[in-house]
Amino acid sequence: MNQKGKPLTILYADDDPEDRMLMKEALETGHPGNLLHFVENGEDLMDYLRRNGKYSALKHRRYPDLILLNLNMPKKDGREALEEIKADPDFRRIPVIVLTASQAGQDIYKAYDLGASGFIIKPLTFESLADTITTVVKYWSEIVRLPVKHIGY
């Protein structure tokens, strides 16, 4: 179980290098003790979780506490990755928050139908992003209880 204020390990899946940099800065602004890892597409996300390929060195590390997921990425998009995550008994309890520029109603419905824990439209300013990430991290680290972390394969 998470303890109040305990740092989270967050995996952020987004193909845009600028968005990844802004996320890193936003998290450091409000919650500097959290660990943030990046992947650039849905294939890398699944390899990270499964500890395949370039992520095989992570075999004895815990899974992330929270996944932030962009929908529109190359190779495997966020919808496909979300569906795989929620279909896998090893990963389905990891909260996945969709963080995307899409405001399309069908994307919102689809994300929740696939098991997303939340859907956030990417804020337009850094200040709004920092506020949003502060709220998300506070909620997942201080308010709710997450399942006990477990080690990868």
C-alpha cells in the first residue's frame, strides 16, 4: 500500500520530446521525490512492463505505480497499449491516466471502456500542467490506496 506522501514511480508514454521535457519539469516543480520514466510509444510501453529488449535490466524492479498515457503515438497507439495493459493480470491494477490533446468524445468513452483510471486533456500552459500533475500525484500518492507493488518477471 502507498503511505501518505510516499514517492511514486510514474511511467509516461508520449512520443513528443517537448511534452516529455515539460512533464519532467512539471513533476520536479511540484513533487521532486517521484521517479519518472519515459517511453516513446505503445510498443516500448509494453516492452517496459514486460521487461523485454532494452528493458530487460528492469526484471527485478517494481512495476510503475502510475502510467500517464498519450493516445496518439507511433507503432502502437495508446488505445492499443491500454487494452493490452488492462487485459493482462500482471498489469491491470496499475492505474492508467490518459493524458492527451484529444478532446474527442469517442476517445474519452473508449479510454474508459478500455479501463482508464482517468482522462485528462493536456493543459496548454506550463503552469496549468504543473498544477494538474501536482493534483494527480497528490491524489495517487496521498489520497487513494494502491495495491502493494510487485516485482516484474
